[in-house]
Amino acid sequence: MKKNKETQDQKLVVMIPAYNEERTIGQVIKEIPRKIPGISEVLVLVIDDGCTDKTVEVAIKAGANIIIHHKMNKGLAPSFRDGLEASLKIGAGIIVNTDADFQYDQREIPNLIKPIQDHKADLVLSYRDIFNLDHMPLSKKIGNKIATKVTQIASNYPVIDGQSGYRAFSREAALKMNVMSNYTYVQETIIQAVNKGLCIKQVPCAFRKRQGKSRLISNVLSYARNGAGIILRTYRDYSPLKVFVLGGSVFLFVSAAIGFVVLKHFITTGMLTPYHGRALLSTLFGMTGIMIMVFGLLADMIRTQRMMLEDALYRLKKMKFGEDATD
């Protein structure tokens, strides 16, 4: 008798985006547990993001099962996207994303995926005890906390560590992810998960000192700039009315502040003199504020279309991977 899809052991795919990590990727792969209760098979998938060193050779020798190749370096987000799709294609029931730099402890994977196995989560985020990490520079600690706080506000979810890439996805969550950024996926996937009604859990994780320089965060200011842009764009796409109403309200407030004196003078004297310039400026700010709010209404209509398209894409993905799109 065939087991029910909800109760049978699932295939786990551990995906590792990698760019020139020959020093550490072998250690990462060897540390991944290959026998986990409730898991029928553990596969390691490495995304070779245009590596120019021996990363691929070391990965294969260490036991990587599948290698995806990029002819050139595309970046973390495209590698994550390709890894997610490849994992779905080979039938993953649970997908773990981890880094190739050996900072995360792969022996914690059973703990990371347990909420998904217990049907208590669609997405599991790991979080680091940032301010007790002696090996992390203070600038990165502060940057992490600021970025996490912004992610909390944008997602309306109390994420503890919004920058950790060590996380697990149920198959359902992976099917619903549509990462649009070309830089990083960490903030965008959290905001998407909340807006798509996915259940999120958080578990603590260890975090080792990095061997060598970070390929993604070589410059804290550059990372902050790119990360902030991703958060703002994603928040704008999922909550456009809030964004435009807030922006329009700022202009209307300035218009009212500038125009108050003009209005008071006009009521008293019946004239605008000598406040013609102030009156014109107030009018311009007021019209701009109203136009921004109108754009907000249009953007909200586009958001509705976006949600319909994302639902259609979700169903197409299920059909593509041989699943019932009506589930």
C-alpha cells in the first residue's frame, strides 16, 4: 500500500551556492549527516557560481551528488534560485540552504528541519547569537542588527537574525518562492513568506569564524546599500498602498505647514500678498502628495494582478514537477 504523502519519509536536498570555496567546501559536505530519522535520502547539491579554483573537484571528492554550473559568476541570489528549482526537480521534500564557507555547523541540520518534519513550519530560519561572537567585527554586528530591524519592520515578523542564510524550506514553501533580486535572497524570502501566509519558525545555530574573506560582504556599506534596496523594493511590491500613502502624507503635511500662514493671512485680509511664493509652493507640495497617493491606488491594483500571477506561477510549477495543481 502506498504511503500518504504527508507521512512518508521525505527526500532532503542540501544546496550549497559556492564561488571559489575550495578551502572549505569539502569540510562542509563531509559534515552533512547522511542518515536522518524521517528522511529517505540526503542529497548534496552544489551550485558552481563560475568558480575559477578547484571548488567543484573538491566538492565531488567530498561526496557532492549533483553539481549545477554557471559559466560566469552570477551572484548569490541567482545561485539560490537555480538551486531551489533543481532541488524541486529532483523531488526534494525538504530543502536546506547552507553556505560553503564552513561557518555553519551542518550537524545541526536535523534540528533545523524538525519543525518542517513535524508539520509545524514551512520555513525554518536559523539565528546566531551575534553579540556574543568574538570573531565577528563590531561593524558587521551593528550592520546585522540594523538590517534585521529593517527586515522586521518590512515583513511585520519578529525575525531574530534576518541575515542568516542557513535555513530550511518545505517543498510547498520552495514552490511559492519567487526571488527577483540579483544580489541576495535572505531578506526577500522572509518578506515573501509572510505575505504568502507561510508558517515560519526560528531555531538557534552555531557560527564559526570564517576562513578567508567573505565573497558577499567584503564591504559592509555596499552590502547595507544593496540589502536596503532589496528590502524597500520587496516591501513596495507587497505593500504599495502603505508606501505611497506614507510618501504622499509627508508631502501633504509639508504643504499644510507651508500653507497655514498663507491661509490665516487670506482669511484675515482676503489677499495673498505678500505670500504668493509660499502659496505656490504649498500648492505644489499638496498636488504632489495627492498624485503620489493616486499612484498608490494604481500600484495596489498592480499588486492584485501580481498576486494572481504568482498564484498561477505556483500552479505551473506544481504541474511542471508532476504534482496536482489543485492541492
